[in-house]
Amino acid sequence: MVEPISLLFFFTLHLSVVTSAKFTIVNQCNHTVWPASYTTSGTATIATTGFILKPGENSTITVPAKWTGRFWGRTLCTTDSISGNFSCVTGDCGSGNLESLDNQGGSVSVGESLIAGSRPTQWISPSGDFAFGFYKLPNELFLLAIWYVNIQTDAIIWYANGDNPAPKGSRLVLNDSHGLVLTNPQGLELWRSNFTSGTISTGIMNDAGNFQLRDENSVAIWDSFSYPTDTLLPTQVMELNGSLSSREGAFNFSRGRFKLHLQGDGNLVLNLINLPSNYSYDPYYSSDINSDDKNQSNVGQRLIFDKSVLLGSSVFVILTLLGTKRLDNLLENDNYVGNDKMSLEKLVMIVIWCIQEDPSLRPTMKEVLLMLEGIVEVFVPPSPYLYGSVSCN
């Protein structure tokens, strides 16, 4: 967790100016600082977006009428001799400690950025449970991701641009028109958040593990929950035509060969995918809610991870039934599934292995594939004392 610090210069000043005004900024630190400004809305601009102040120096800025924007301070700023990129460590007066705004409600201001390999590399949720930013991979590349801060292995629960992790020196910036924009050290765009309309006012890394981009009315116009990768978290909803895809390996985040898909007709299916053609083989599992006229009133509309129900009592009931070989109790009124109890039992056990709290107990996707194909025996899993995510490596 980021250590709280005492700040002399550091602040983020949000301003909306009706008539022109002058502001004098004084550096009372013992080290050089680089004040910055950013226009958040309107057509009016100011003469500079940033400047340098040595200890004791001051600068007066004239702000035109109808200007809306922010001023904030930066320290430890440098220019890369190779790429020419300018970057700063956001901190107090020269100490290099992280500035603690990201612990004050998980809020990220427009204009803030992260640099892969340079502090800070992440934005933290208020509870300290989740981080959003650059996750370092063993191959010295960085994955733009969300992860559990206090879990050492298998902690990633969302990621972007998995086929092309970012090199050291890549930059993630939050701007008002495109939201999150990821560029490589040469400034070429690698990824951006997609939304159809609206202007970003702030970013929020919340305690549910969801990173949101909000407008000036605090309405979320983009969030990571709407673009799941290989994991669903408690309270997360997957809408019709949504899907989860496995990854290639533990540290290979390219799309893997398994896809869990909530089809437009409401059926939930698990398919093996032929890559790169994207052809879906016959599903390993299908809810088949439309196979019987009696089920037409129960057509699925969304998949919801309800922590208190789905992974609470239900999991332990299923575990008990598996342990006593009484899965029939769950199927007595379901003629379709009842015809293939062995396949259902195997699938349930594999799912429970995948949600074990101890990451060392979870199977890899290769092991899951071997289990599904009957090459590897599936044993009754232990009770999963869950910490909250559903994921297969």
C-alpha cells in the first residue's frame, strides 16, 4: 500500500474561470518542481501546459475567461535521451515517494499518467485490494492490467492488449476525449479504451475491482467490467453475447482455446476454439435452455457473479453432493441434464478446482483441456475458501 506522506507543493487544483484571472504559483520545496496545467473543457486555452520552478521561484499564469481545467505539481521529471519523452515521478518534494491521491477514493484526474518501469506504475483502490496499471511480466514486458494487490500469484483479473504487452517506458495517460490511452516509448498507440460518446472527467479504481471512466455527472461511460477477459468478479455482469476467453499460458496473455459465451439466444456455452480461424467446435457444455418448450420462459438474459449465492451455499451444497455421490438430488427434475450426469459432475468438479483460493491448486488450461477430454482423471476437489475471483490459468 502506498505510504501516506506530507505534501508541501503537491495538489490538484480544479478551476472554472468566468472572467480572466491571474494565479501565482510559488515553489516552497527544497527541490525543483514542474507545475502542469490541463484544459478539461471549453475552447479557451492558456499559454503553457507546464514549466519548471526551482526552490523559491514563482510564476504567474494568466487564465482566460471561460477556461476550465486543472493545475498540479510534479517532481523528479526527466527527458529520455533516446526517445525524447518527458516523464515525471508524481511525489513530494524530491523524496521519490508516491503521492497519495490514489488512496483518496481511488480517483484519477484527467492528465495523470503512468510509465512502465518508473514509479508510479499503478493506481490503487481505496481499500488497497486492487491495483490498475502496469503489471511486470517475467520477460521484462508490462501488461496493462487490474490485479489483487495482496495476492502473490495468479492475481490478474483483467487485462488489455494481451497479444502485445507494453515495453518498458510505455505510457498510459487519462485524457478527456479518449479516456485511457496506452502508447509505446516512441509514442505509437498500442491500445485505448472505447466509448461512443461523452467527455471524461475522472477515473475511478473502485473496491469491486472495476476501473471506471466517469463524466462530470459521475456517470460511468466506460468500465473494465463491461470488457471481461478471463475472469468474473463478484457483482460483475456479463450481458448477452458477452464472453470469457482463456489465455495461452500463465504469463502468455494471448487469447487461448477456450471460450465461455453467453449467446444471443440466452444459452451459456463452453467451446474449444480453433485458432487462428476462430472456428468454434461443438460445445463441451451448453445450458440448452431452448431445447425444451418448457424452458422458454427461463431464457437467459445475463450471467451474474453473485458472491453470496453462486459461490456461497450453492458451491458447498454441490461439494457435499459430489463427496457423497448424490448429485442426482440436483437433477431429479431436469430430464435433459439427468441423461448425462457423469459429464455434469466432471464439469462441476473442474470449475471448483478452478476457483480454489490457493493458486497452487488451480489447474492450468492445458490440464483443464486434458480433464475435459478424459485423458486426466478429475478428483473431488476440496472446499474452496474463496477470496472472490473466478478464473482458470
